[in-house]
Amino acid sequence: MDINALLGVSENPGAMPMAIRALAIFVATLIFLRIAGRRSFGQKTAFDLCITVLLGAVLSRAIVGASPVLPTLAAGAVLVCAHRLIGILAMRSSTLDTLINGAERILLQDGHKNEKQLRAGLVSNKDIEVAIRKKLGDAAAEDVLYAILERNGEITIVPRRNA
């Protein structure tokens, strides 16, 4: 089998070259994800979602032969290293962390909705009601001390003590 058929660009790769490329990319992706760290898929922030989408898009090109394997792996490695470096820098700088991951928003406090924060976070009244139901069951906004839109898009409900 020709090594160029495996590593280069191919308009119509056969089953065997594509299978070998898929296996190689799978192994490389596992290594990349170990380098990127667990937070890449655990946090669900926009920053972490970027690595997921971009890495998948870039590496898939090598599997189907749309791009040569080695340069594609190099591009994937650069993405993973950039993600890791920015993550380390954001961990050490709260300003950079907020810039990259955003800040949480207090949507509801002491049973009162903050309409400005709801609009800014693109959260509807129905979204708040659903989050309250999921956390407290049959409860109303008056039973909530805080509703917070977290940086990853989830809504955290903190009930009043007597709720």
C-alpha cells in the first residue's frame, strides 16, 4: 500500500486507507484530549466548546482524505496546545477568565426577577420557571433566594431556607 495514499490528499480513498486514517486520527485525538485536559468537555463553556468543534472539523478532513494527515495532525496539535495555554493563563488571571468564559448573572434575587439580566442572558420567564421546577418541584419565584445563570449556560436555583 502506498504511504502517500494514506498520508496525502485523496479524491476517492478506498475503504482500507480511510479505515487506517480513522484509526490513526482516533489515537491522535485521544492523545490530544489527554493534553487538552478534562475540562475541555466537562465545563461546556464557549471556550471549551470551541476546541470540541474545531478539533472535530479539522481532524475529520484527514480521515476522508480532504487534507493530508500530517499537516492536519499538526493543526490539531496547535489547537489543543493553544486551548491548554489559554486555559492556564485564564486560571491565573481573573480578568482573562471573565473575558473568555464570561461572568455569571443573577437573574432572580429574593423572589424578584432582574429583567435587565434576563434580557442580557437571553433567558425567558419560562426558562426560569423550568429551572425552578427542576430544582424545587412545585414552587414559585417567591420560594427562590437566587437564580443564577452560570458561565456554562446552566441556571442554578438556590432556594430560600423555608422553601
